Amino acid sequence: MFTAIALLTLALGIGANTAIFSILHAVILRPLGYPAPEQLMRLTAPSPVNPLQGFRLSTPEYLEFREMTRSFSEVGAFSVGDGVSGGGSGGWAGAVNLTAGDHPLRVRCALVDDTLFATLGVKPEYGRLFGPGETNAMSSRPGVGGPPVAILSHELWQAAFGGAPIVGRTVEVDGRPHDIIGIMPPGFDVMDNRTQIWLPIGIHPVIRGLRENHILQVVGRLRPGITPQAAEAELATLLQNWSERAGVKGVLVDPVTHAEGHVPTSHPSRAQDHSLRLQSLQEAILGDATRVIWVLQTAAGLVLLIACANLGSLMLARAESRRREFALRAALGASRGRLIQQTMTEGALLSLAGGAIGLWVACAGLQALVFAYPASLPRTGELTIDPPVLLFALVVSVAAGVLFAVAPAIQNRLIDLVEALKEGHRDGGSAGRHRVRRALVTAEVALAVMLAIGAGLLVRTVGNLTRIDAGFERSRLVTFSMTLPRFGTDAAVRSAVLQRLLDRLRQLAGVQQATAMSDLPFHRLAQRYNTGVEDSGGSNGASVATVDYYQFVMSDYFQTMGIPIVAGRTFDATDTTSGGRVVIVNETLARRLWNGRDPIGQRLRPNLGSSIGTSVNPWHTVIGVAKDVKEAGVDRAAGAELYLFIDQPGPPIDGTQRWVATALPTMHIVLRTNSPASALGATLERAVHDVNPTVPIVGLREMETVFDESIGRPRLLAQLLAAFAGLALLLALVGTYGVLSFMVAERRREIGIRVSLGATRSSIVGLVTRQGLVIVSVGLTLGLAGALGLTRLLGSLLFGVEPTDAVTLAAVACTIALASTLACAIPAWRASRLDPNTVLRG
């Protein structure tokens, strides 16, 4: 029984530590898989909506920085969204339809320029990379994008094509033939985007002149000998005189005639326009995950310490039962060192066996974690039990064995020969031995309290996040995405297809409402488009304001999503035939632009595909103000949002030009229904197949699932910490129970005498319980004091609760006090049931 308990305790403690260390090693300690990864830096602009993630750069900023910098040997750019290809504004959702055999696949995609792979220092496994200038060329057909070439990831090549030779072959990407020119090495990725296919970025000429379209993620490699501090100093200097040094000219393309004309780019970047910053590529990938992982590693370490203290207490009790054995060994010539060596060896054997089982526990735990939270932590694709992790498990196992075996080894009475042989079966105990056991249990309780308080704070954080008002009614919503062919079709065709689909969906049994939208909430990156505002004190009555999000919607959007209109009205059928252009703004944008004034009737000029102030984009009249929606995440600021109505036609402008709010290639369909997503799958696939048989539906799920994914990281942290705290509390209670039970066993004769002299059973219960509660009280006090210091490290991970929250502290203290009372009551009750006649006769 002792061996089984010891192995189970060690397996859980060592397994938890090994699993978390494997995450720590793969995510934080292991360098990125590029040559000299410490030289790689990311260039961003601060984002008020998501400060840790940073903001992307516009194409002119990227081109000018690449031209002016002297600290970087190579600078490359890529995008996983937001309308780089084809000159549109939006529509790039970071994924494409790839035809492999008879079935279309939805694969994650990145658009890259020809210098990115050189910046990262990688070479293809097979074939070649994009050539110089190849990624910046546009197709001769408007709106088609870059050259029809593609590079596949090793994983996609194996999964979709079985590893067959494919370099030089042609596959269809979004309905357009592409030549496969290369296969990347196994495990290669950029910024942990899990990219499966790389396409040329093909930046439209009009976007090259727009500073308002922040679409590029920029990565640079420092020159040898250049430190990040030196590069930051150079960047600060560049920002101060950027407008004088930047001489890049933009290209303006007429959207109807496609005639090109070279014009100066709008306002060159200045320090007051953007406060650009550099951060290491690894830091950019990790974000706030670093603190999360260190918190988990600390919690796992505390669990192991509690396990060792518990086993140390058990070893002390076991050593007591073996005192005569050790005395006899000493009488036969064993030295004190030899006896200590024996106990340490026994502990090491136990810990190594527990470590082997713990390694299996760690593997199973990692698989379960990745399955349940595949995207909650960065670099999860690199998680593995590799040699450093195995070495860690070995070191932890040996250290644990030494740690819990040292308690009995340092007891002087271990080899007190004369006393041990004289005592025989006599009851009694040493005050020193009792002090050690009580100290171990006190430490267990204190550490368990610290873990429980941290877990309680994080559980309350998750509770606060789940109760936050996201701005819409997410219950009974089902969503999926679909990507219509981007090549060879225009916005009018896509709009007609989407409208036919929505009409079919609205006729399905159980579907009350249906709509389409360009972006789902909770996971959006800020777009921050500069938007014209009429009569705001700017030149010519049109100043420029920043809008964080553009949302393209179809009919019944606000009704389906359950977003309240707080002022004005929503889009309706009259807007589809009216000659005027209308938009809806959210509360944040209304306050930002017209603080204190009525926004209804005000006019905006959206920034889509051309410069502010040109006649290409007409004025739009604000007809309503919608409640703020948490677009970047439930714990983020709402941001300023502009809603554009896809269903309204574009009136003639200047007699010839025509502007339309485009139906983007990738759109998200949202249904309000009483049926679960799983029950609708086959029906929805048939409906989509009827309007376009080549398009798969992707990501069919309830909106509640989308919400849960947005809080996946805090939920993961809370659940793991709660599991660690529960295990720690269980071990502490077992330790308390064990100490009291052993004390009762040692004091049987004393208790029997007390009862025979008239002590009542209640007094015996009080005697034993008081001793246990004194141990628990000391541990509880120390744990509360330690928690006040430790939980401050959790400050940035909490939401809606303070690290010193009195409710959480009181709840944990009461819970542990009640559980400890129960652990003390069982041995106390057993002591009160002793028969004094039996005890004294023995």
C-alpha cells in the first residue's frame, strides 16, 4: 500500500511538472527554427485595441523602411488577411480553397513577398522559392492577384498529395490554376500562423500608394554585430525625419478604366503619425503566453513540493515501524552513512519508478491539452517529449527521491540502538519526530492555500469573461464560413450567390433568421482605416479619422445577431433601391467623431480601394448607431466600427464610375436557430452545394463555441491551476489525516488511561481535533501571507478581480478549514471509540 501510494503521488507530481516543462521548453526556451533566430525582429506600430499584438504597416511604410534602414540586412513582409490581393479592401481571410483530387480543401494561406524567405534564412525542401520581383507582379487581369505560382508546406504535401512528386504540377487554388514551385521543410512556419500554402503577395498598385491600408506584417534580420538597441536607435532617428527621406511614389489606378498614374503618396510617415517599434520575433510570437506558462510551471513545482512533503511524512511513519530493523542492522555493523544510503536508495528507486509512470502521464496530458486547446498557446505544433524533457524528468525524479527520503534519514533515532531494542513494541514517540511531521504537513497546507487562491482568482476571471456583454445575443446562433471563387468573379456575382443562399437558408425548418458578414467577432485584428469625415474642421470639409474595423454585412444582420440599435435605424429594404449611400456606426465611433452631437445624418467617406478625397468613394450618410461589439476579444476595448451594407447598389458617380460595397470572397454565414450545429451540417452542405458545388463550408459551430475559443487561454490556465490546486489540497488533507492517525496510534495507551480516568468521548475528540487544527491554522496563515505576494504576479492575467480579492481569499480559507476539519474529525472519532480495557490489557 505504501509503494502504491508513493508511486501514484510521484507519478502525478512528476507527470505534471514534465508536461508543463515540455511546454516551457518548446514554446519559450527552444529557439525559433531559423538560422540565427536572435537576429530576427518584427516591426510594428502600437495598437490601442491589442497592445501586445501590435499593429501592421502600410505598404509605403514597409517599402520606405526597407530602403532607408542600415541596421537590417534583409527585410520581408507577409499577410494572412485584409485584402492584399486583387486591390480590394478586405476579403482575404487567411485561407483558400485547394483542389486535391475530387475534394476541395480549405487550407491556411499566407501571402509573402520575395524577400521574406531570405530574411528568415530558409531554403525549400524541394523546388525553389519565389524569385526576385515575382511576388510583387500583378496579373494582367484586374482583380486576379499575383502570378499563379504556389509553395506548399511539407505537412500539406503529405496530407493532400501523399508525398507524391508535385513540384512542377498544377493545382487549383480558389478556382485558378497554380504551378507548384516548391515544398517547404517539415515544421516550417511564419509567426505561428500554421500556414499550409504560400502565395505571391501581388500587392495591387493602388495599395502601394495608400498609407491608410495597414496590411503587412514586417520581419527583418539584423546585420551581424548590430544589436537590437542600435536598431531601435536608428528607427527613432528615421521617424524624426521620415518625411524628408521618404521619396517613394505611389501608383493610383482608376478602378473602371484601370489606367495607371504616378502620384505622390499621401502624407509621409512621421513620428507623430506612427510610433513604430521593434520586438524580437520570438517575443512577438509569444505575446502574453510567457507569463501564463511560467505560472503553470510554478504551480506544477508547488504540487511536486507538496507531494514530496507528503511522501516525506509517510517515510517518517514507515521509518518508525522499521526502527528495530535499523537498530539490528547497526548492531551487525552498519554505519550511520550506510543506513542513510539505504533510505536514500529506496527513495530514489521509488522516485525513478514514479518518474517513469509520470512520463506516461505527461505524454497523455500533452495530447489531451493539444486536443482540447489547439490554439490557446503558441508553437503547440512543436510540443514533444525530446531529450531535454527526458533529462528534466530524470533530474526531477532523482531530486524528488532525495527530497522526500531525506526526512527520515536525518532523524537521530533512526539508529538509536539501545533505545530501539529496549522499546520493543512500546508506544510513545519523539517530540522531534512529531515536529518534523507537523512541519511537513504545515508546508503542504501553506502551498495548497497559495495554489487554491491563484486558481480561485483565475476561475473568477473566466467567470467574469463569460458574463461580459459582448454586444450581441450569442445564444442560438450557428455560424460557418465559405469562400466563393476569388478569381474570375466580381462582387456583383458573389453578392447574388450569397443572396440566393440566404434565401434558401431562411426557408429551412427551425431557422428564424439568416445573414452574412465579413468577419466574426472576438478574433479580429484591428484594420484602422483612415476614413473621411465631413465638416470636422479639416481642409475642404473632409478630415481624416481612424476606424478600427470595417464590417460588410447583408440584410437582417442586426436582427440576426441581436445587436441593439441605440439610435436611428437599421438597414432595410428601401436602402437596396435608394440612390443614397448609408452606413451604421457603433457607439465608440460615434463618440470618437461626434462626441456630444447627434451622429444621425452625418456623412463619412469610407476608405476602400482609393485615396481619401477622390470621387471614387462617395459620401455615406449615417442612419444608425449600433451597440459596441467586442471584436478583438471580450477582454479588449470595443474599438470604432463602421458597418457597410452589401445589398445596396452603387449609384453612378460622375456619370460613369460606379462604386459598390463588395461582397468579399470569404464571408461568414450566421443563422438564428433552435437546432444545434451538428444537426444542421448535412442540410447546410446541400444548400451551399446547390448554389456552388465547388465551395466547402468551413468552421460549422455555435457562436458559443466561437466565444469559448476567444477565452481559451484564460480557461486553460484556470482549469490547469484548479486541477493542481485540487491535487495539492487532496495531498495536504491526506497528510493531515496521516499525521493525526499516526499520533492516535502512538498515544493509544495515553488515550486509554484518560478514558479510564473519566474523560468523555467529546473531550477526546476535541483533544485530537485541536492538534490537527493547530497545524492547519499555521499552514493557512502562512499560505495566505505567501499568496498575497505570489498572486501579484497574476495581475496581468486577471479580469474583473484584484489579486487581493477578499471574497476569493475568504472562500479558499473557509473551504480548506472545513475540509481540514473533516480530515481531523475521522482520526479524532476513531480515538474516541477506543476501549480502555482492551488498550490497558494490551
